[in-house]
Amino acid sequence: MITGHERRLQIDSLTDKGDGIGLLDGRQIYVTGALPGETVSVLLHGIKPRYAQGELQAVLQPHPARVANFCPHDSCGGCQLGMLDYPAQLDLKRQRLQASLAKRGIHTEVAPCLGMDVPLAYRNKALYAVRPGSQGAELGFFRKHSHDLVACDDCALQPSLVADLLVEVRAWLSACQIPPYDELQHTGVLRYLMLRDGRQSGEWMLVLVTLGEELPQVEDLLARLARFPALRSVVHNINPARGNRILGFDNRILQGDGVIEDELDGLRFSLSPLAFYQINPEQTRRLYQAALTLCGLTGQETVFDIYCGIGTISLFLARQAARVVGVELVPEAIEDARQNAARNGLAAKTEFFAGKAEEVVPALYRQGYRADVVVVDPPRKGCEPAVLQTMLAMAPRTLVYVSCDPDSLARDLAVLLSGGYRLEQVIPVDMFPHTLHVETVARLVRS
Ligand code: SAH
């Protein structure tokens, strides 16, 4: 195998990052932009003993559902499946979930992936890096596997008001010569912009993330933004740290009260800049509805919501249960959860605990807490063994597992299935159209 040679290749599968994989001369070849089943020609480089990179030159035999990519900025790497027809994306996600389960010996029927009606402009949060460009500060996203900026201010996954707001931000950056952040030198002023909207309330928040306390001529920016009545809050966030973390912990309100409100299925939530909130409101409603339906509540149950964030699922459950106990690592999120419960008249039915689920849930069990139904919604790495073991000891009649990672889901389901539960339903939900991510809700019942 020789660097720079063009070779023909058959793509067999996709990596977790969405690159196509094919085999040549005993090596796995990774090809960005190629789909399973396709024959492509690639330029070889990065040759290692077991693998190599193939730069896509031509698609010789396309996937039957290949379409022209809807996005002109595909080098940002955010949407790995932009060249696949939407129904085929949903099918692919279902198959990948089924394959992850099968690897753990779980052979079950996976329901069709619940998709969006119109899979565009779905994000309620936009994050832009601010970096030096050829003409001063440039806004955009990082290219895949790098911190090179792909300039972009019309991402199709975001509502069009983002682009309108960015016009004013750009005008301010250039008129006031705001120094962009230089990552290598760790100098400059403006590092990131975050925009967040309450889809139901129509309220917007802009967060300006700077390296230090200084934010020059911000009055100029606020004056330019005055033509957007939907912009309820503008917040200055200071992040002095090196590294990949976007927001710091120090927030200073520049306009409004520093929060926005949103509504999900009749429940009201207040969102501060750092609060975790699901990104796709239309699909969040579908996901939570599916989780709620799978719980099969009658109004009499005590329900645990483990990894509860700001209590969104907890409050969905509390409307139809006797009592909900929420557990979450981040103390500020638990504070938000308590306030959200009070705001929605559900404080008397809910109890929230801050701490590691693997410590708090066993401690609650020792204190005598029991559950009729348990919902878990862990981060990508899944549930700690102590959480799974305590769930099995509590022996609720129903377990509902909400997962953002099919592999950790499959691993944890295998434990629960050998602990006396039966898998009844597995429903994938498309929270991030055009990306490879898939969210899953699964229902287990005690056999
Ligand atoms: N159910 C919520 C949040 C799900 S995201 C929603 O739908 O909005 C997963 C949550 O798990 C995050 O809020 C994260 O802070 C929390 N988390 C991560 N590790 C944890 C741990 N060890 N114990 C408890 N919570 C944890």
C-alpha cells in the first residue's frame, strides 16, 4: 500500500464517528463521506500497519438513498449523514441499535426510529467559536478532529434568527475591533458565543464567553441588538481556563434577568446559561412521551428518576404518579429541579437529591426508599454497576431506560435481563437528525 495511490474500495460499515470503513490489503481504510454498501475510489494516506485513511475521490456505486448534501459547510463534520435521505437515516439508526444489542446477545424487535416531520432548524442551542480569521474575528465551528475554524453563520440545524443575530454581532466585532481568542497564545477577548431559545416561549438568550473580565464596547452591541425584542437576556460568561470547556462558571448579566423560560407539554422551565436542557424540543416531547407511556403509570406509583438533570422527566412523571424521587450529580441542576417543581405546582410530589447516583441511590435504598417504577437517563457511559444492582434489589415492576449510547445501553440491559427482567419494548428516537446519534427508550418488566 502506497501513500498517494488511488484505489477502489468497498465500504462495509461505519465507525462511531460516521466514517465509512472498508478493507484493503488487510488494513481497515477510514473514509469520511462514504456510506455502507458503496463502492468508492480513495486517495490513501496516513498508512499504519493495521489501518489507513482514504480521502474520498469519487463515489463509483452510490448507496440507493444517497442524496446531494443539504449543507454547503459539510467540512464542519457535525452532520455525518447529510448525504443520506432522511427515511434511510432513520433506518440506519434502527439497524445500528439492533446490532449493538445483538453484540450482547439481545435479539429483540426494535421499533422504527421516531423521526421529525421536518428535520431542520431543530436546535435550540447554537455554539460558535470566535477565532482569528483573515479579516479580524471569524465565527464558526471546528472542523472534525481539529480546532480549525469552518466559518459558518447559516447552519441549517438552527432557526434563522441565529443568522440575523449574528449579523449584528459581526458588525460589532468589526466596528469595535474586538480581539478574537487565540488558542495557542491563550490571549484575546471573545472565545465563544452561545445562543439559546425557548422554542415554545419564543424567548432568546445570548451568552458572550470571554477569556478575562474585559468585554469592550458592549453598549455598542446591546444597542445593535435592541431591534430583537425576542432577546430576553444577554449574559457575559468568563472562562479563563485553557482546554475544551466552553463556558466558565462566572456569569454577569448584561441585559434582562439572565434566564429564559420555556414550556414543554404544558410544563414551564427556567433556563440559566449553564443548565442542561435537551437540544431538540420537538423530539424531546416525543422522547419524554414515549418514556412516560412505557412507565404505564396509574397515579399510585412511587417513581425514581435517576440522572434527572433539571427535573424535566421527573415533572412529566409527577403529573401521573403519586411521588417522584430525582437523583442528579450537579447540585445547581438539583436546585433548578426543585424550583421547576415549585413553578409547576409539583413540589409536594417530588423530592430531589444531589450526588453521584452510584452513592445516593444505594443510600436511599438502605434508608428504606422503594420504587414501583424506575427511569434512568444516564450519560454516554451508562449506569455504574452499583446503580444497576440497587435497581435489581428494589425490584420495581417496570424499568424504563433512556439512553444516548446504544453500546452502554446494551451492556446495562444484559445485566438487568440476567437479574430477572424481561425486555418488552425498544424505541429509538431521532434527537439529532443528520448525525449518527440515536436516543433510545427501552421498557423492562419484572418477570
Ligand atoms: N434526564 C435529564 C438529563 C439527562 S443527561 C434530561 O432529560 O434533561 C444525564 C444527566 O446525568 C446529566 O444531568 C448529568 O449531570 C448527570 N450525571 C452524570 N453522571 C452522574 C452520576 N454519576 N450520578 C448522577 N448523575 C450524573
